Amino acid sequence: MTATTAELLAGYESFETWIKKIRWFISAEGSPVTHPRLQAYADRWDPV
């Protein structure tokens, strides 16, 4: 997914449930990932 989409999804209340069950692959192109929740779970997603 794009970094923008990941940032939007990290804003949902259920984000922590999702991120614990699946591994995310976030495009390294475009805007950087800055959302605090994404940074807290940096071990659950990979830049591609």
C-alpha cells in the first residue's frame, strides 16, 4: 500500500488489531511514514 493509505489506516481505532494479525508492505516512494502508531509497530511492516 502507499504510505498515505497506511497513515490513514493507522488512524482507525482498530489499527492495533489489524497490525498484530497481518504484515504490511508500504511503498517507499512518495511521502515518508510518520504516524506515531506506524512507528510504534515498525517491526510489523516493511518498506518496498
